[in-house]
Amino acid sequence: MLWVKSFHIVFVASWFAGLFYLPRIFVNLAMVPPESVAERQRLLTMAHKLLRFSTLLAVPALALGLWLWLGYGVGHGPGNGWMHAKLLVVALVIGYHHACGRLLKRFVAGENRRHHVWFRWFNEAPVLMLVAAVVLVVVKPF
């Protein structure tokens, strides 16, 4: 089980690295002047590659987490309310990842209407979700 936990942590950390950086690219995209076609294209290419890479990292992170949860009974039984809260956080992270994909599609289509400041705030969400997940798993407050 320690091997499964170890690789779960590695893949989750790697997935989050992508979720931390992708919205930073969105900040830069939102600031690109309309006449800077090459800069916009370079940032879109970076964002596409990062989203694809992050998605590839999310799959084993989620699969290993599911293995821990179902296969080893982690979080089952009384006193494991923390696991239900953590699963909610996981659902939020998956939703955030999906939202990043939708935002990227809007940038590609030239339909972004959000200001770079909005993306700066949007970029803070994965930090809060990671803190919540780690506290729930380590502290197990309920």
C-alpha cells in the first residue's frame, strides 16, 4: 500500500503543478495586445501542451486514489467524515481542471471576455483546494 500511496502523491503533486501554472498562462493571454499574433500563438501552444500533460497526470492520480479508497478501505467506517470532505475537494479539482479546458477553448476561439485580474484570482483556487485536501488527509478533523 505504501507504493500506491507514494505514486498517488507524486501524480497528485504533478497534476497540481499543471493546475497552478495553466491559469498563469491565461493571465498572460488576457494581457496580449491584439496585434501580437505570434505571442498569442506561443502562449496558446504552451497552454495546450500543459493541459494535455496535466490531464495525463490526473488519470493515474485519480486511479491510484480510487485504488486506495476502494481496494484498501481507506476512509471507510466511523470517524472517516474527512474522506467524504476530501472526495468533495477531489470533485472540485476535477471541475476546476474541466473549467481550465473550457477557458482555453474560449481563448482559442477568440471569445475570452475576462480580464487578467480575474485569471489571477482564478489561479488561487487550486492552492486552496490542495491545502484543504492535505489538511483533511493529514489532520483528519472529523
